[in-house]
Amino acid sequence: MNSLAGRYALALLDIAEEKTALDAVAADLAGLKQLVLDSADLQNLLSSPLYTREQQVKGLSAILDKSGVNDVTRNFVLTVAENRRLAVLTDMADAFLAELTRRRGEVRAQVTAAHELTKTQQKAIADALKSSVGGSVEVDVTVDESLIGGMIVKVGSRMVDSSLRTKLQRLELVMKGVG
């Protein structure tokens, strides 16, 4: 991990491990990443150079207080804000989670579904992937309604796309070839 996000993630990993807060920090970062993905205003706060450092710190501090994150996570995010590196905060979260998963010998799967998945459905996907991968699997689920139905599953460099959108696109190509 030579990238800026990777260096920050490794530093956070070391601190979280020292404070025995790895799981709490991982949960906090996953939740924070989802907040960023769900809010255009928060994305703007993180990436826009129009906000001063003080405005970014104040805004994030309020969000972190309301979210009830671990002190390690809070200190890290505010340090990132002070250093004006918020534009890559989600990359830092991804790098942290990926490295934590690697160190634990787990496999992380990215699942993009057309609709929100229940905990039971997520567990079923994790169990199915566990049997094919042969190890513990963490599932990250995102929703993309443009898929219409089905899902896209990425594990490492492998991807399975069973979305209805892709099936319709393939059908359209086949029909163009016939006509």
C-alpha cells in the first residue's frame, strides 16, 4: 500500500490494534463510508475546496458525535480533516477494511444488488461464497436500482453478473445480430 489512502489506513490499523478497537473502527468506517455514499451534501463537504478546514472539522465533528463512533475513529477522521485529506476518506476506509480482511485471512465480496438485501439474504450469499471460496467471507452490499433485478458479485478478480440489466443488454445485442 503505497498510496496516500493506504498509508493512512495502515497507520489507523496500527492504532486500532494497539487500542484493541479493530472491530469497532471497522464498523465505524463502514458506516461512515455508507453515510458518504448516501449523502451528496456530505460528499460535497469532503471534496470541495470551498469549505475551510474549520468548517469541515466542525461538520464532521457533529456527524461523528451523532453517529457515536469510537474515539479512535473520531480522532482519525478529524486528523484527516485537519490535514485536508478528506477527499480520499472513503479510499482510506476501503484500504483499512481490505487490509484488516487480508490480515484475518478473510475474503471480502462486493455485492451490488437491485434492491436492499435482508440479513438472511446477506447470510445466504456469504454462506454460498464461503463454500466456493473456502474461507471466511465478509459481504459488502450496495444497492443500484438500475440493475432492475438480480445482482453483481465481485470476489477478488472474479465477477459474476446476474443482473437483469446485463441480461437485457445481451438479448438486445443478439437481436441486433439477427435483424
